[in-house]
Amino acid sequence: MDVDYITVGLGLAGLAFTRELKKNNKSFIVFEDSSQNSSKVAGGMYNPIILKRFTPVWDAERQLKIALPFYTELEKLLGNKYDYKIDIHRLFTSIEEQNNWFVTCDNPLLSDYMIPKVVTEKFNGIDAAFGYGKVTKTGRIDTKKLLSDYRMFLEINNEIRYESFNYDAIQFKENSVTYQNIKAKHIVFCEGFGIKNNPFFNELPMQEAKGELITIHAPELEIDFVLKSAVFIMPLGNDLFKVGATFNWKDKTSIPTSAGKQELTNKLDKILNVTFEVVDHVAGIRPTVKDRRPLVGIHQKYSQVAILNGLGTRGVMIAPTVAKELYNRIENGVTLRKEIDISRFF
């Protein structure tokens, strides 16, 4: 079997890269063993503002220009809805935060998204003595549904194998690789936290963080926006809300914990004044990098081997952009930006 690419991993990075291959009529086979689930359990929000400090997200304008049409194309391809437009309300806790909000509204990078006033409307279930700041032109991608549908799409086209990848089985030729019965020109690793077991890239400075999320049933909570405070509260419909997320830098398992659940419910108790029931609890390992930039590039020794990783907490925004950049680097020799190129660590 001859293909142009072997892709290892099918989270958001792998999905975005294979879409780039499809657009350019490149053949590929994906290896996916479901060992990493951060893309599937993620909140999936796209938002150009860091709402803790009211600062711009790195490269957000470029990312959104590419990402939003990307998800529209996937909706048409797969015949399902994944992009849900929804505003964000940032809960203010002081007059100082209100003042900081107004100052930031003048930032030309953010003025199209931030409404320059304090929202004082009352919403059942929340005490908001200082009101809210409203962010528009934001939304969430249903990553779990998207990845499930895309897997089925690849299955129909015989472009995916559900098995673990054996790094030791790669045989290198001058301008290609052989793996099992497959001959390919390139291998691209999109494994998220799985990079820790990858002998080609495991020395890159990943600072992964476990995140836990819960889903609550709260019939009396009446919000049709994402509430951002000590946690985010995201409406899913039918009185269900996704709540997250924790950051744990020590636990490297994807197993939900009672401590993580307790942390989230304790924070909810300080925000909500209505009852809620936890109906789901999930966890994943975010592939976060020391300098908070993606890991993109070609292996120093093996030019047939490349990596697309380190998307962190904003994978839905970053993935389509960096996938395009990696493709252009491999196929067209276009130099990667220094801030994403893995060469910055060598």
C-alpha cells in the first residue's frame, strides 16, 4: 500500500492536518488508538480574549479567519452541526474589573468583540452585584461529535486503522518510510500527550496539564450564554451545562477524580444560587507547551518525520492554522514562524 502520508493520532491536530491533505489531493492513512481524549472532552470554545486578564489571545485574528470557514466546510461535508454561536458574559467581581474592561475595550484587536458597557440584566441562578462584560462573535465547537463523525467518514474511505503505532517498526528509506505494509513519503505525529512515548519527539518541553470537566443539570439556571468566572458554565440545552475546568500539573492520567469534581462544585457553589446535579464527569490531558506555543516542524535527523502538537487549551482555534503551515513547510518548503517551529528548542 502506497500513500503520501501516515498520520498518527486523530484529535483536532490530526483532523486538521488530514483535511489539509484532502484539499491537496494527498493520500493518507490514520493510526488512532484512542489513548488521548483531550480534544473530545474539551469545552471547544473559540474566543480571542483571555478573560482572566482581558488581554488578546496569541494570533487569534489569523486563527479565527481560518478556523471558522474550516468548521463550516466540515458541517457541509459531514452533514451535521458543530459550530454553535454563543456570547460570553464575564462575571465582574469589583469596580476595578469594570474599569479594566472599559480600558481594554479600546484595544483595536479586541474592540470588535467586547461590548463597552456593563451588563446589569438579572439572570436567574446567578448573583452579579457588579454585572457582566459581554463578548460577542464567539462560540463553541462540538468536538466530541465532530471527531466521532469524522472517524466514520475516514472509515468509509478506508483511511483509518484503530491500533497503536509501533515506533520501532518504522523503516527509513532515502525519501520515504515503510511501516507494516505501508510505504509513505511522510509520517506526521499528532498525538497530544502521547508525545511522551514518542522517541522522535519526547525531548520537546511539553508541560501537559490534566483538566477535568463536569456536566450539571440545573433547571432553574436561566442563561443562554457562556458564563466565565472562576469556572466557565456553558449551556448545552435541556437544562444541561458543561462546567470546567481544573488544572492539575502532577496527575498524568485521564481518569476523573473526586478531588477534581469537588473543586468544580465548590466553585459553582460560590457562583450559583440554585441547585444543580452532576450528571457527567470527564478528564483529559491538555498538550500544553512551556512557552504556550504549538509544536510544529520536521525532525532534525529524519526529514520524513514531522510533528503537529502542543495546541494547549485553544485547539479549536489553532489547529486549522498550524496544520496549513506544516503542510506548506513539508510540501512547499515554506519557512515556519519561529514561535511555532520546534527548532526554537534546539
